[in-house]
Amino acid sequence: MDKRIYLCLAHMSGKEQGFIKEAFDTNWVVPLGPNVNAFEDELKHFVGQDKEVVALSAGTAAIHLGLIQLGVGAGDEVICQSFTFCASANPVAYQGAKPVFVDSEEDTWNMDPVLLEEAIKDRILKTGKKPKAILPVHLYGMPARIDEICTIAANYDIPVLEDAAEALGSEFKGQKCGTFGTFGVLSFNGNKMITTSGGGALIVPDESTKKQTMFYATQAREPFPHYQHEKIGYNYRMSNICAGIGRGQMTVLDEHIAHHRHVHALYKKAFEGVDGIMLKSNPDGRFNANYWLSTILIDPVKTGTTYDEVRRKLDEQGIETRPLWKPMHLQPVYATNPCYVNGVSERLFNMGLCIPAGPWVTDEDVAYIVKQIKRCCKR
């Protein structure tokens, strides 16, 4: 195949340029303006649950501002999902706090509620205080067991900061991911469901929290005619230009979600009966993943090959794939952090690949990808 098939390339609606031009024509090229306000309103309408949304420079910034408002500081502990990208845990370290890692369960690959409760009890026993927050992730767009996680959190009166960076449009029991916790996080990085080039958003409970978030995101400037600062702030607001891209992207968000689910359905049908290849799918009717990336597990015994051999061979055939996230408790930077593990995420990391699913992936591409994966299997 002449062309290269990428995991998830950005796809423009064609309307982005109009919003960007409007920003230039009106000289709104700063981190506020009509596009920012409109983008936030559109996101608020999309996620529902009477939440408010603040557009920011990155999903990582959103996590950081959520932690700040939950009072996370030096000496605190935050329970984090181990099986995820580093941006889910790094902002905890920014605050001088300690990430405590919890492994995944088999059904969703996300935070195991049983291990979560064990971790909470053990941290209280060992430190004399409970963790300051819980940070579950909806990995690859698959909703976590968020109802169980929130119930446990409520029992111990610990707030939930919900990382839905990969899960825009995913639902659990018909409710959008990112709206279950005290705060929710979205990402609009170049490879996400929609993009603003870079960018992210914090989903917040009400208007007063939105104002507080915006205060911290604009250098914590107090309302004086001169520059007065009584708290540490950050330069985290989204620009009016990037928000213009986001407004154009919102017009194709539903289309993007439908496409990712369509691609997953094609993979599911194609891999039926293929021994040793398991495609990750919704565990039951309560889960409705956006399938940001489709993911497979490759059993080396049944297929006679490894995920890394498949990755390299597909690369030679013009197909981009990516190993699943390396768990945080295995990362050198977090080698000494407390962790509560069951072996699930480590096993998944040693067996799994992300395969192309983005808006530019055609039905013919899927057929070609499946054919090449099957060719890799020696048994």
C-alpha cells in the first residue's frame, strides 16, 4: 500500500477557517474572546448534567487546576490509575504530592474498584490520613466502572477528578464521561476525537467554580486596577484562535464518534473466530465507548507471534500502531511510589496494540490492516 495509515489523524470540518478568520478580523488573538466563550458553551451543551466548562491550553493543565481546587498540596497523596499516559499522574507531582498507583480490572482495563478500596484503607493505616483525591481514567475511550469508583469515593468522602481526556462522547448508563466526578478533564490534542491543535478543558460543577478555575488559569490576578497577586496562578487559558478550531470541530464531533464506532464494529466482525486476537469491546450495555483507538491483545502462544513483532511488521506495511500504555508503577520516574497491583496492566502492556481508528481510516484500510495482522499470526 502506497499511503501510510495512521492511528488517528486530525480531520477538519472546513468551518474552522471561518472562525479563525473572524478572530483575526476582530483582532481577538488572545487567550479569551468570543470563540472561547462559544466553544465552552457548545461543550457544556454536549456533556450535559448542568455542568460548566473552562477551555484550557491542555488536558494536563485541566488536571493540574482540578487538583489545585481540591486542595492537593505538598505531603498529600492522590490515588491514580496506573494504566494510563503520564499526564494523568504528573500534575500530582507538580503539587508536591505523591501519586499512589492502583491497577486495572479486566473488563474495562481501568481502575479496579476492589483494589481502590484496599489502597484507601492501606494508605489511611500507613499514613494516618486518607488520600486527597481519586483520579480514574477512561482509557482509550472505554468508560471505567465509574459508578463503583464514585460510590467508594463517597463512602470515604474523597473527591473524584475524572480523566476523560480520551473519552469525549463516551457514556456510562447514558451519561457522558467526565461528568461523574467533582471535576472532569477533556483533551483536544492533535490525535483526539476533536482537536484545537493543542488544548483541553476542565468540566466543573457550577458557575462559581468556573470563575475560580478561570482565576487560576489567568495568573490568579486579583480584581485591582494594578496587578495584584495573592495566590499562585498559571497561564493556562485557551487562545481565541485555538477555540475557533474547536468550534469548527464541534460541527463534526458526532460524525467522528460514529466513525470510530463504525471502524470498531468492522474490526469486531473481522476478528471473530480468530484464535489469539482479542479486540477490546464494551463489557455490557451500560458501557458505550467512543473507541478513540481500537485496541487488540495478541496471545503469543495461540498466534505464534508477539505484539512487538506484529507492530514492526505492520510498520513495514505502512500501518501505524502503538503499544498499550506502559503502567505508571513500572515507569522509572515513579519506581518508589506506593502501588497496589494485580498484574492486569502489566499483562496488557505485554500483549496489546492500538490499531488505526481515526476519521481518515476507511473500510478498505480496515480490511487491509486485518489482513496484515492475520498474516503475522503463525498458527
